[in-house]
Amino acid sequence: MMAKFSNAPAAAGHSSNTGNEIVVFSIIRESACTECGAELCKGSLLRVEGERPLCLTCADLDHLVFLPRGDTALTRRASKHSTLRAVVVRFSRARKRYERQGILVEEAALERAEQECLADAAARERARGRAAQHRDESDTLYIKEFAKRLGELFPRCPAPERQAIADHACQKHSGRVGRSAAAQSFDPKAIELAVRAHVRHGHTNYDQLLAGGMDRMEARTSVRDAVEEVILRWRTAVDCA
Ligand SMILES: [Zn+2]
């Protein structure tokens, strides 16, 4: 039975000027994703679609990275460079209102913003922190294995994109202890899901559609053919020359 989810749905309408802004909740009690069933512990990020709580993977937002509030210049620049952006809020029991925690933006947008803010030592520190995370040895092995299996399934997927998909899968893997065991995430189905998500975000106008306020299911339908085309092409075996 899913945890009752009563603390979030009202929030999106509270703020006067949200427009098409996507709101993500940092939850203060346990919940579960209604699509994949993942248990979401306190502090997890969750999107509410209709009345249904969704984990960020099912909400197609898990390619975004979290930028905590506090650095105005960085936040402004990262927002500017990110096609898709979500605002993270958390309910304060003491003050009985939702409070902004930060934003979710594309990693490339954050990196670009950080470069622009190089004068800011804190931003440099964050960039170093993320680089170090990427260099972790077990991560390196994981990424290598994931990229290898991916290459077997999608021989025509270009190497840099293989790397990007594997990097992302690894971040998810590292961040979700107990959810996706390594063996599970090397499963062909899991790899295909990761590739599809990558294609949707990187090879179609899906993120623009979401950013423009289009319903997620409608947006998915609209890009389906474009995704299939890339998937088919990448699956084709490389000719022996
Ligand atoms: Zn889910």
C-alpha cells in the first residue's frame, strides 16, 4: 500500500507566478512512485502529475542535476542555459508553507554557468567535487561495463553518446543504493530504457515541449517516431567492410 500523499499537490498553485514552471517536491514523508513502484524515502525528489506521485526517472527529469539555492548568479545563469528546468520545494512544518530549495537544470547548463562564474570560488569547489565523484574507481568500472554492453546492443550508437549514457546510468546507480543492483542495471531492458531516455532528451524536441508546458504523455507521443528512428538506426549491426 502506498504511503498517503497529501502534502504536495496544492503547492504548484500557491505561488502566484509559476506559469509553466515544473515543480518538484523534496518530500518530508515516505512515498512511492505510482508508475514504477520505487519507494521514495524522506528527502527524495518527486513530481506530482495529476494526483500521482512520480519518481524523477518516471517523470523524465532524472537527467537534470540539483543546484541548491543560495548562489543567485549561478542559479540565474544555469536557468538561462537550461532548456528544461524544475523548481525544488519542500514543505516547512514550522512555517506551514512550501519553501524553495533550489532548481534542477541540465548538467551542461550548470557547467556552463559555473564556467561563467569562475570568479566565484564556491562554484569552482562544486565543479571539483563533481569531477572527483566521476573519477571514483568503482564508478569507472561500472561505466566501462555499461558502455560495453550498450555497444553490443546498439553498435551504431556513437562512442561519445555511449559514454554519456553510461555516465548517467552510473550516477543514478551510485545515488540509489538498494534500488538498482549493478546486475539489474546491465539488463538489456534497463540499458534500452537508458538509451531511450537519452535519445528522447538529446535527439528530439521533447525537453522543449515539456518546458513549454505540454503534458508529458502528449509530449512522449509527439516524439515517439523520432525516438524509434534513432533506436532502429543504432541497433543496426555495423557492416563488415
Ligand atoms: Zn518511478
